[in-house]
Amino acid sequence: MRRIPLLAVSALLAVAGLAPATPAASAAGRAPVVTRAGLDPALVAGRGAAVDFAEQEAENAATNGTVIGPDRNAYTLPSEASGRRAVRLAPGQHVEFTLPAAADALTVRYSIPDAPGGGGLTAPLEVTVNGGDRRTMTLTSQYSWLYNQYPFSNDPDADLLHPGWWITECACVPNATTPPPVVAKPFRPHHFYDEQRLLLGRAYRAGDRVRLTAPARGGAAWTVIDLMDSQLVGPPRLVPGANVVAFGADPTGRRESAEAFDRAIAFAKRARLKVYVPPGTYQVNRHIIVDDVTIAGAGSWHTVIKGRQVALPAPAPDGSVHTGVGFYGRDAADGGSRNVHLSGFAIEGDVRERVDTDQVNGVGGALSDSTIEGLHIRHTKVGMWFDGPMTNLRITGNTIVDQIADAINFHTGVTNSVIAGNVIRNTGDDAIALWSDKSADAGNRVERNTVQSPVLANGIAVYGGRDNTVSGNLVADPVREGSALHVGSRFGAEPFEGRLTISGNTTVRAGTYELNWNIGLGAIWLYALERDIAADVRATGNHFLDNTYNAIMLVSEWSVKDLYAITNVHFKDTRVDGTGTSVVSARVKGSATFENVDARNVGAVGVNNCGAFGFPPTGSEFTLTDLGGNDGGWLAPWMLPNTVTCDDRPPVVPPPPPSRW
């Protein structure tokens, strides 16, 4: 459902992520620097998910490796790293973190090279604490390194998947060009990172030193460490109920346990009990159908439900050609499921390619009057994809990482539901999307989530719908073809109606370069592609920090610029700290109001107002209304109400790091 990706040529040379590098400090015992999405936590207080781990960026730790970045060009390792920097280790080198608080568990975000012919490789990473207590993590690139045009390939030597599509690299349609262009391989490498978790077996104190070392003979030419999260997990929890082991489930993971889960669920429903999944790793290679049942694990660090991706003998009616581990409600057409409660376990899939028709998601189907809490989901296609109509679902406190596509998608008539307090990293499409396809999503709330490094598309996207709210979220480092916050009339979505509230969010290092248009996007991006955006859009109390290009963009496609408008949009109580170009970029007809929008460190003219590019003598087709209190000089009187100030490609001035206001 995406346009073809059209991204930077120069970045093709950075397959190994060897962007501009600087030597890293090697002093041992460096004081810990704790961040949130690569920022000083004071800058995002009260926003994003409340987490039980401490995030430490590798570039702030002690190392004898090399800091790579910063870089915001797609197809490079720094661009996909949190904060746009990381540390590259040659064999034998290390990075050492000082624990800021007691911890008995670590999460390491890393990248290692792909196998020469694709498909990934594995390599060890040595973990020591205070110079001893040695353990080994096994890193893999089997779930990273995608190439080529949408929907991408695992083969670095593949020819163009769509030679009839226009590509930026030659500014041409390859199979309609004589002589045909030579396209460098691998073509458009991306999705470089993965995460691994490690229980340390005991608790260590604040001030203890955790060293990650790439072994001298580890098999990987380089290892990039992006960050380490540390936390105190504690013992597994015990939940009285129908224990899946009593029904034949194998906690060693050697035998398939799907039928045992089915038996436990059936018994628990008859006996009005919860289903308990005790500590262990359980092999499940298909969907577990859930309805009117509670399934609780011992905690996502202790209970892991893991499965292989399995090829189906024939395509399913929905178009799936694979199945895999997942917990699914019944289809909405069959009445959906209700009263489903999932908590306290991990779901680990085996998805290594994007097949849009596949139902290989961590959680799916239609779930009404249900809750999903405390799950850890990785290596599925989409963490949670729901096809409504359905209502009253609460998704809270989950971690979703390393997805081929979205993390959470409310698709078709999802109403009065909540997505709150979740941590999402490294999605291959929108991290969170409300997609009003055929039926409106309405009355939903997306609140206080943390989204980091979506590789493709947006952090949080709303496609049509009625009376939805996006508030209190922290969104950082979108990489390509999208931005932090997106409001789009596209993908066949129903119109926007009622009020869309976007309030109290913080974005950082947002706004990617859209080479199809040859311009930079805004941190918040409103896009009228298939119809007007005319609902009451209230963007209040948002902070747009360290914007790569514009903070705010309102735009339509060139082919429909005279058909559609964006109106009734209101920005209030907004802070803009740093723009590479403008505060506002308008490339559409319509209007917006601005009140108490303060800006500093603006790289170009405050307003880039092109309107619909008709340039009538009366001024731009887009009108800005100043409601007062707009400080920083970005909205000067001479720009109002609709002075044409159209320069889409001014020199980009990298802003200074954001600071306290």
C-alpha cells in the first residue's frame, strides 16, 4: 500500500554503514548517560511510554571502536540508529557501559553484515560484567538487510523488482530508457538493525561495568552497537489457572505446543479459569484462535512463545501463503472475538520477507472488549494488525521491535480503543496506524507511546476517521518516505470527520527526504492525496525538535493540487526548536491558524508558502491566520495572510541540538 521508495543515490555506497566516523573516547569508568530516544530525558518529561529500563546510547559509552554518524540519509547504518549515531567495532574491539541502576537483564540493539548472497549470518558478542561473569550473545542478521524496491528482497544481487517504475538513481524508467541504466547492486539496502535480550542470572549494582566485545575471531567483519537497555526484571510471576504444561505443552521448545495451547484454552473456558503459560520457550507454528479467554505468562522475559514461518500447501482464502506463530481473534465477518486478555509473554516470529497478503502477525483478527498488556513481540510481519469492525480494545505497556511492516494497525472500523504506553522500535512501515479503510476508525486514543526509528513511512499515521486523538507520544528518527506524525487522505481511506486531536507530542530528528518530490517533509505532515482534509484538526502543545527539514508540512500531490484542499487546521501552544529549512511548508490550497507557536534556530524563511503553485496575483492559495503570540520572528507580518514565499529547496542548515526551552 506504499508508493515505490525513491531515495538517495549517494547512500548506496554505504552498504556497510561506513558513514563519516570519528574516534570514540576510550576512558574506562565513564559516568552513565541515560537518554530517551537519544535525548536528555528532561526534554521529554511526561511524554512517551513510562519504561522500566534505562536507555544508553553506545556513542556515549566508553569504547575503543569508532563512532559512526550522525547521518540522516537513508541506506546508511547511522541513519537507522537511535539518535543517528552508533559505534562500529572491528574484531577485538569493545564498548563498555556503566549501569545507571541495578539490573539483571540487557537488551542490545546491533547490526552485523549480511551473508554475501543474502539470508544473514550469525556471530558471537561477548558480554562481561566488571571484567568477569562472561556470557556470549549470538547475534544474527537473518531478520535484517532488505534490498531493492517495495516489497523488497532478501537477495542483494537481485535485479530491479519493478523495472517499469521511475527511480531516482537514474531519474528515469529503466526499461523505457535507451541505453538501459546500470543500477548498482546491492540496490537500496536497508533495515539493518536487530535486538537481542539477555538475562544475566543475577542482579548487578549501579556503577557496575558491562562490556560488549566483538571477538577477534567472531566471524563478522564488523559489529555495530546502537544502544543498550538495562533493567531489573525480577522473578517470574505465577498465575493460578490452567497450566499449558499440564495439557502437553513443552517448555523446552523442542516439541510443537499449539494443540496443547488449544486444549488448555478449551478447558479454561469451561472451568472459567485463566490460561497460565509458565517460564519456558514454547514452539507454536500457527495461529492460536482466542475468544473469551485470558492467557497470562510469567512475564515477557520468562515466557517465550516462538514459531517458524510455515509455507502453506495452497494459498489461504485471504491470500496468505505462510502461517506462523500468532494469537488471533475470529474474523469480524464471523462475529469477531470478545473478552480476550493477553499478558506477560513474548511472541517471537520467523518472518524474513514482506508478503503483504500473509497473516503472520503477532496478534490479529478482531478483538472487542479485550486487553493486550506486557507483551514483547519481534520478528513478525506486523506486531498487531486488527481488521474490524471491532470496539473497546486496550493495548498497553507492550514492546514491539524488529518488524517487517507495522507495529500496530487499526484497520477498518476500529472504535473506542486505546493504544497507550507502548515502546516500538525498528518497524518496516508505520509504527502505529489508524487506517479507516471502508469503515471509519472512530473515538480511538493513541497516547504516550515511544516510537523509534521506523525504517519506512511514519511514526504515527492517521488515515481518515472520526474523532480520534494522538497525544503525549514521543516519536524519533523516522528514516524514509514518512515523518513522525502523519495525517493522510490516502490508501482509499474514509474522509476525516469530527475532530482530530494531536496534542502534547514530542518529535525529534523527524522529517525525511522525499525524492519523488525532491523536497524534505515536515515532522508533522498533512497530505491531501485522494480527497480534502476538512475536519477540525487541532494540533496543540506539540514540540518539534531538531527537525531535519520543516516542522509543519501541508501538501497535496501535483496531479491533484487543484482538486483538494486542507482547511480548518489549528496549531496552538507549539514549540519548534531547530529546523533545517522552514517552520511551515505549504504546498496545497487551504488555510491554517497559528497561536502561540514559538520557534528558534530556524534554518530558512519561516514560511515556505507555495500554495497550489498557481501563483495568482492575489497571493498564494494557502492562507495563514495569526491568532497572536507566535514568537521567534518566523511568522512575520509581511508573510500574512498569503504572501508567496515559495522556495522548496533552500540550503539545509543543520540545527543545533535541542535544549531546554
